[in-house]
Amino acid sequence: MIKSIVLAIMLTLWSLPAYAADSLWLLCDNSHLAMNLLEHRSADGRGRVTSLNLLLGSNTFAGRLNNTNSGKVLLVSTPKGKNNFNGNVAVDYSKKVIVLKGLLNLNGSRFKVNTQLECKEMSSNL
């Protein structure tokens, strides 16, 4: 009985630091574009996912990075349509900045994007 209680306490204490640092929420902008970023554990618990939502006015583009802080992404409009961002995203968590380079396809027009977004860490504590 005592061994079970000690084991339960040890498992609880070991899991607390992992839980506390399990995700990071950033809100980023440059006065023209905004991005909502949530870095979190993957559904299977074996990797990391960075969920990205790029915002431009009433347009929202969603996508993700898997097990990396940078790489090629396709952010598609929600609801799904022909609008998208196709390019590279690089997240620097220590400096709290995101670099976007690529093409934004919006209502039949293409816009080159090469910008840096400054980020603020958000809290989900209400």
C-alpha cells in the first residue's frame, strides 16, 4: 500500500514539469499580417506540432509544421478555397519572431511575402 502511494507521488512529480512546458502560444504581427501560433505535443504523443493560422483582414490561412521550427508550408484558407500561402516559415522561439517568405494567393492575385512578425507570448489562464 505504501509503495503504491510513493509510486503515485513520484509519477505525479515527474509529470509536472513536462505538463507545464507542454505547449507555447504566440500571437505575432507586423501591422499588416498577423499569425496565431500554438506549439504543442502531437496527437500520438511522440512528436511536436506547430499549428499556424495566418490572418489578413477577414482571411484566415491554416497549416502546420511537424517536428521542426522551420520549413516549407502550405497554409490554406478556411473555409477551404483557392486562397493560400505557399512558402517557408521559420520560428525563432528565443527571439519570439517568425519569418515568412513565399507567395500569398488571394482572390486570383499573387503577392510576394518576405517579412518578419514580432510575437508576444500568450497565456490561456482566464
